[in-house]
Amino acid sequence: MKKILIVEDDPMLVEIYSKKFISDGFDADTANSGAEAEKKIKSGKFDLVLLDLILPEADGFEVLKKIKGDPSVKNTKVVIFSNLSQEEDKEKAATLGADDFLTKSDYTPSEIVEHVKEMLV
């Protein structure tokens, strides 16, 4: 079973996405702040992190930078999952090592799950 971490501070989105991933056979955990995400990523072995950019305590770019800079977790796939969709945000995420960038408003929860499945094959 593939293990993912959903990093999102909107409780409604956390519930929607965690239920969808679990119903599709994933082991899904959640974090609602950048600091909580950093702790969970260090302590758990995740196959993929679905990472929002606008977060309390540490934004998604800071979390991404720490993941990719830590030899023990740098190979974890990271998909940025945000409503920030400016080209400069996408470029910054790519430069920091994001594996993909999905704009929340462009995808349904089912499409996000399918995209993640394809990345983890």
C-alpha cells in the first residue's frame, strides 16, 4: 500500500482528499501546517507528499526545500497542490525539486488521485 501525506490547512479539503485517497487504497496521513508536515516527513516513510503552498508556520516552498535538502527523505516524490498558479510559482517549485505542480481548481479529487497513482507506478 502506497503511503502519502496530504499537507493542507483547509479542514474541508483535508477531509475530502484523505477520504478519496483512502477509498482508493492509499495509506493517507495529513498535516495542516508546514511545521507539522516537516515532523511527519522525517518520522514516516512516505511515497509521495501532496503539498499546498499557503500554510501556517512554514510555507510549502520552505517545506519542499527542507525535504529535497535532507538526504534521508530527498527521494520522496513531492507534488505541489495549490491555487497559486503563476508561472513564477511553478518555476520556483520546479527549481526547488518538486516532481509536479497541480492547480487545485483545475482537477477533481478523483483526477488528483489518478494522477498520483500514475506517478507511483
